[in-house]
Amino acid sequence: MQRKNERFVERLPLVLDRPAYAYLLTALFCAAGLLLRFSAEPLLPGGYPFVTFFPAVILSSFLFGVRPGIFAGLVCGILSWYFFIAPAHSFVMNPAVATAMLFYTGVVAIDILLIQFMQRANYSLGVERERSRTLAENRELLFHELQHRVSNNLQVVAALLALQRRHIVDDVARKGLDDAAARLALIGRISRTLYDPSAGGQDARIFLTSLTDDILHASGREDIRAVVTAPDGVLLASDIAIPLALIVAESISNAIEHGLADRPGSIAVVLERGERELRLRVADDGRGLAGPVEPGEGTSLGLRIASALAAQLGGSFALEPGDGAGAVARLDLPTDQDS
């Protein structure tokens, strides 16, 4: 409702391209003021000749602009002078009449000037609002284009690394290039999905579900089922989403490569929101671990990256044996990291 009122006010004054309509409606306002004054005559004490004509002048100025407002002021002044200023039905001029007309003229002039000033300010505000809207649209378009270009460049780098591995004989180096290419490609895909013009953040459940499906699809494993559980209303800021996605990707990839390398199984990605922290668990039902793994000290580069990213977010990352079977990758983040 408020927005509709703003749009109506921004259109004032009305019917500028049809001035005849403006003057016709102004005349009707003056006639309505005259009829209302006649109707109120028994109720009013002596005097008050202009009381019902001021609204006609104000409405005409407000709706149709300065010239119809001046026209209304002249017509209403003449009508009030002729019918309601003694001696009635005449245009006798005396000091009392002159004083009354000067008072009327001053009030009408101030009303028209104030309305004109308000409409000019409102017009300037509307122009600036439209300019700001255009600039915001251009900014969003440029940001979207930049984000896509960055994502495309990351995909190109990942493809170049994948091509380069064909010329590498050493298996360890080939594996390192494969992992680097996969991580860059993942960052590129995530960056493409992070465009958020409202800056409201990514819905955690949708984000984690899409990420998990993407990783499983890239692994080519159709015998692994993934389930994502997350509470409603958890939003992830853009600067949190990419590190979090890399940690989840490393955890799922580690489960596929080690825990479920030679068997079908399932992976559960569970996000929980506590009073002071955000807890993420990636659990599998694979072969499990002999004991807790220190990611920062292990030989796995992926787990060391996950640990470093968790520390960057102000949290902690750990890989532990699951309850009964499998392994659990645990990420704890302060609650101020979710937006």
C-alpha cells in the first residue's frame, strides 16, 4: 500500500499533457467549494468567507500543478468576495475587504508555493530513485558477469591441469594434478551458484544437498547413497560457503576413496545448530578407522586443507571413528559464522 502511494505521489501533478482536463476539474473543485460554503452558511458564525475554498485551491495545486492552483485561487477569491464578503453580491472595495483579500491571497500563495516546492523535491527524489535503481541493476549485472567469468577461468585452469597430467609419468604427480583440478573445478561450480542479489545468503540444506549430489555424480559411484539433514532457516554467507564446501567435499571424497572404496554404502551429511556453534558431521558406514586422525599432521593433503580451512573460519575439524562402523568427519564453527 505504501509503495502504491509513493508511485501516485511521484506522478503528480497529473494530466500535464491535457491541461483542459486540469482546468475543468479545478472549476469543479471551486464549484464544490461554493456549494459547500452555501450549505454551511447556517452553521458558521459571521465571517469565514474562504473556509471551504482553501481545500479547492490546495487540491488543485496538489493534483494539477501551479497554474491550475493559481486559477483556483482566482476563481475562489472572486466567488468568496462576491457571495460572502459584505456587502454581498457586489465587488465593493473598502479597507476591510482589502484586508480580507490580502489575507486570502497570502494564504493561497503560501499554499501554492509549498506544494510546488514539495512536488519539485518529490520529482528530484523520483529521478534519483530511478537512477539508483538503474545503477543497482547495472551493478548486479556486472557482478553476475564477473562471477561467471571467474568461475569460467577456474574451470579453464582445472581443464589445463587435467590436460597437463597426460604428460606426467609419475603416479603421485598425476594424482596431485587430478586432486588440484578437481578442487578448482569444484570452486568454479560453487562460485557460479553463489550469485545472490539480495545478499541474504545460501540456504544451508539446499546448498549442501546440491554439493553432495555434485560430488557423488563426479565420483561416478552409483552404489553410494547420500542423505543431507539440516534445520530450517540456516543461511550461509558467501565468504563461508566456499571454505565450507571444500571441507565437505574433502570429507565426502575421503569417505568414498577410503571408507567405501570397495563396497556400497551410505554417507550422512548432518548440520546442527547449537547455542554457540554450528556443527557439521559427514559420516559413512564404511570400513572405519583404527583411531582418531589428526588432519593437520596426517599425510593426506585433503585433510590438511580441510583443517586449515576450518581454522580460517575460526572452528575445528577432526576425523574420528564412527559409532560401530565407518568414520565421521566433524566440523565445529562458531554460530556467528552462519548468517
